[in-house]
Amino acid sequence: MLNWTESVPGTRLTLTGYTADVLREAHGFGGFLFDTKGHVVEEDGWVWLYTAVLIDDRWESWARRFHFESMTWEPARLVLLPQGNRDRAVLHHVVAVADDFIVGFFCDGKGVSVAVAASPGGDFIYDESFALDPETGWETRDQPNDGWSLESNGGFILCSEDENSLIFWQGYDSYKKDGGLGDLGWVKIEIDKIGRHVSLLERHPENPIKFRQPGWLCARCGGNLDNRLSIDGRHAFFFYIRPAREDLRIGLALSSDPFFFENVTVEPFDTLFGDEKVAEKFEAIVSGDQLYLFYESMMNDQTWHTGVRIYRMN
């Protein structure tokens, strides 16, 4: 059951800081490196940050070590290019299955693809055996597939892990640029640790997640992989909502259900700031009583950047 409200009772987040362009260059936020438990891989405040850069109308992914509290970083390097006739390779969920087995889920312009690397900042090699492309139904609003794509997002629910495999639910969303449409769902993934390949097992039968109000264009492109995040004792899911084409807001869902199918409360949580035209791809890191909400922002000049909003968890 979904309960929409303009103010979620008990949600105590107070904005204490905001930076529109953390990296001071046109690198759009992609995501962080996570472990198999759904936690950000962090050492003394250092994490691995993946960003996307638009070069000659094609999106490529870069990686760097990043210190999220001091907002300092090491030099970035190119780690993944688009394949063939695809126009993008945007890493959004990267998981360290082993020290030398890094799996990255990325948007390729049509659907979700997979690439693997031997280290977090190493070259990612395209896995041709995996493909998650749009299917006619809720993913396309029962329209033909033309113009629709799928993207992985920051949703992660662990099912099982042993020495042979890792099985989990991966968040993903549909998207149609023409019209700004889209919704959210879950897909079950298996990573074979021995053979080192990734398999698509099934889409969740209760898809889509019903965050979108009737008449609104979309509720998509968000999530939070670090499952230690809890707000008022509930799971938290950040995403963006578009009630109308020129009206984009940050949404926050809270639920006791990690899938967000039951007992969900949703609010329009925050708005765009300054020159921002889009805010998406949210991932949060909590340190003490501070919540660092990183996201990708598009500015009025059509350039994409990495932004952060810092909230005090009262």
C-alpha cells in the first residue's frame, strides 16, 4: 500500500551543505563501488567513484579514488567505452565480488549491460552474454519498444551468497527520452564466481514499484545501494519525480519493505537548486549524523556534473 504525502511525519533531515559541482569538471555522477552485502567499499573515508563523460555524443565511464568528507580525489582514468553502435557506457552499479573480480552494470543506450574488471580502477571488459533490454508491458507503457531504454539504478537486495555464486535483486528503471517517461522495478541477478559470468534470472512479478502518481510522467532513476541507511527505522529510496515536463523534484520513499511494494510513504523531498535542470542517480553515504547524498546534475548549459547535498540526521 502506498501513501503519498507532502510531508513525511518523523523524517528528520536538515540540509547543511550543497555543492553543485564537486569535481569542478563535466563529469556526471555514476556511482560508487559496493561490496556483496550492499555496503559502500570505504577505507579511511576513501571510496571509488565512477563518473560519465560525454565525448563526441557518446558517454564513457571514468574511475577515481575519492574522499567524500574532504571532497578531494586522485586523478581519474577512462575505464569503459561504448560498444559498437551504442552511444553510451554509463556505470551505475559496480560491485566488488572479489579483489580481482569487479562487476559493473551500465546503461548502453538501449538496456542494461555488464562489464568486468580485475580491479576497481582497471579497464572494464564487455560481457556479451548479458543483456537486459526493454520488453513490451509496463517497461514501455504497453507501447512498442522503439525509443525506450532500461537503466540500472541504486537498488540492491541480497538473496544469497556462497563460494560459488552471488544472487541479488538489482534495481532498474525504464526510460523514454521523448516525453520524459519511466518507472522502477527489480530484476534478479546471479553472478557465477567460478565461471566469472553474470546471468539474468527473472523480473520481479510485482513490478513496477508504484511510486508514480496517476497523471505524472515518471518516477525513476534513483535508489540507494548501501542498505545500512535507515531513516526513522525504515529503508530509504531516493529517486526523481516528474509531475510535468518542466517540473522535476527529488522524491524520497520510506518503507519497512526493502522492495518498496508494501507499507510505503513517499514525499516530494527536495527541489532543484540554482542552475540545475535535472537531478538523478542518487546514492547516499552516512558518516556520523551526516547523510551525503550524491547525484548527477544537468545544468542550464546542458553540461552534466556530480553534485552533493549534505543533511544532518536529527
